[in-house]
Amino acid sequence: MSNNILVINCGSSSLKFSLVNSQTGNQPITGLAERLGDSDAILTIKENGQKQVIDIANGSHSQALDALLKQLDEKQQLSTIKAVGHRVVHGGENFTSSIIIDDKVLSAIESCNHLAPLHNPANLIGIKECQKLLNTVPHVAVFDTAFHQTMPKSAYLYPIPYELYEQHGVRRYGFHGTSHRYVSAALAETLNKPLEELNLVSAHLGNGCSATAILKGKSVDTTMGLTPLEGLVMGTRSGDVDPSLHHFLCTQADMTIDEVNNLLNKKSGLLGLSGISNDMRTLDEASQKGDQRATLAINVFCYRLAKQIAALSVSLGRLDGLIFTGGIGENAASIREKVLNQLSVLGFQVDSTHNASAGKDQQGLITSSGSTPAYVVSTDEEWMIAKDTDALVA
């Protein structure tokens, strides 16, 4: 029987997909439907290095999926799909692991919509449309939050009236769980050590950023909170700010609460500090040319990341390694070096040569002999989703 899993990541106006072999991680077909609902909506399919763009003007999620499935049929891949794995951003306290989707599961996901109003409703659209068009195979939900459900109350509760947690679910949930789970397991396999014997901090750094303390394979603390806004400096998100900033901006800058929320989510972070871009590559180039605000944005990003890594290590007792992953974590050697240089208190000493090659030929290791080890590990959330899906439907 085929091991191919169709992985779906549905956004409010987009649909990302991958056909993944759950055993090897090979992804023969990937792509994206974007600008859904608009006149310039398109479906892009990548196969064997070739890109195919299909016009789906004003197309909905359903029409994008229909167009995708027709292409998979023409490529003789539709019949190879064993199951569909869906990325779901928020599972609240309802889900501690991935699960086969039925009506009860759909209702439970919907009950978390208020916790992720920009993401969960879109995830549900993808699930329901896929179920209609691919109704002969099982569907599985894989949650960004599930990995962090092992955090103790001392890590996930806010110091606010307890009844707000009881009545409204106000607590820290954490995100990027699929990525943190994948890279920690991948590193353990690379080192040929049981994951249950390792205490790690994983830093997922992209446009969205989070770091997680992983004690013997389980998340015990993380930087994101009730929403993905808490924690590290990100591409356009502020990360941690004084909670009174909202009130201050509403009263002093005559902003509405929605405007403040938009500011902190979409106009802050690297973009807000630099005034140039949310892309670290652009900022690095500008900094090298002497742009002081680009340099400032990078310095704030690295300092706050180093500070959070040090804080997370408190929950581990012993730090066996630090993982860098995500677009920035895997590719920005200068960022890794700047962060590690600020973590000498934890015994880190960067090896500039190994770091420049992202630890190639060194099992990802980018630190010197005798140093607390730091590694670069490429994340693969799609493969993790495919693995979970395959295991559940086996």
C-alpha cells in the first residue's frame, strides 16, 4: 500500500499542500493556492523542480482543492493518497496529540475558534472541503499546540484571577509544537541517543519565532502564550511588551484596541524596529551597509532570543543542547553566532567555521569542543504531520 499522505495547511485566503511519503519524507509534489476569492487567485504546483501555475480566478478553497485533485489525478498520484493530514493551529486543552477527524473532533476544533480566530476557522474550511472531495480516505488533525500540553501549571498559567482560566481558558498554550517535536526527535536520532535522555532548548526562528524547553522529550515551557504574539521578537510581531502598552496607546496615541492589536501583530518586530523589512536577509544586507536601525533590529532580536533561551534552561536542570531551526535558524550564521556569544554564561562557544557551514559534516554541531553543544537542525513540519497521520491510520 502507498505511504503517500496529502498534507494540507489552510489559511484564510491560501492553501498550502504537500504530497509526502510518510516513510522517507520525500515530497514529490508541493504547492500553494493563494489570493483565494480574488480575481488574481492562482494555484502553483511544483514537481521535480518544475513549476506549473494555474489560473483559478475568484476561486474558493473548494475550487482550489478541486483543481489540485484534478492535477494529482492527471499525474497518476491521486490514487496513491493513503490519508490526509491537516495542520490545525489551536487545539486548546481538548487535544494533547494528533487525532483522526470525526464530527466530535470537528466540534471540538470549532470550540477553539475564539482562541485563534484568524487560523482555526480557515483550518476547518480546509478540513471540511477535503472531506467532501476526498471522502474515501481518513483525515487527521495535527495541532500546533498539542506538544505543549505537557507544560506544568507553573509554566502555563498567567498570574491573573484564576477564574479567567477556568471560565475562558486564559493561559499559555504555545505554538510551533510540530516543528519543536520534529527537530528534537531528529537530533536525538542523529546523535543516536534516546530522546528521553536529552534536555534541549529548541529555537524555531522564521517570520514567526518561538523557543521551547524540552525535558526528556516533553515540552515543559515555551515562549508563545495565549496567542502567537507573546515571546520573542518576530518578523512583524512585537513579542513581549508591557501589558499596559495597550492602554497607553489607546489613551495617548488615540488608537483603538483593534489598531493596537494590528500594530503589535503586523507592524512591529523586525519591521517596526528597522522601518525597512521583516526579512532578516534584507536587514543583514542593510546592516552591513551601515544602516543603524537595521543593526538595532538585529541586536534587539538576538538579545531577546538569548535572554529567553537562558530563562528556558531554568526548567531543564541540565542543558544538553540548543537547536536552531526555521528559515533564520537554519540559514543566518551571523544571527546564530551573535546569540551564542551572548550565552557564554551557559557555556556556549561558537566554532565560526562549523557555524558558517551550518554544521555540515558535523551532525549539525556549530560549537567548539568543550562547549555546551548547539546544533542546526532542518525542520520538516510536513513530514511530521505525515508521520502522525500514517501512524494513526495504519
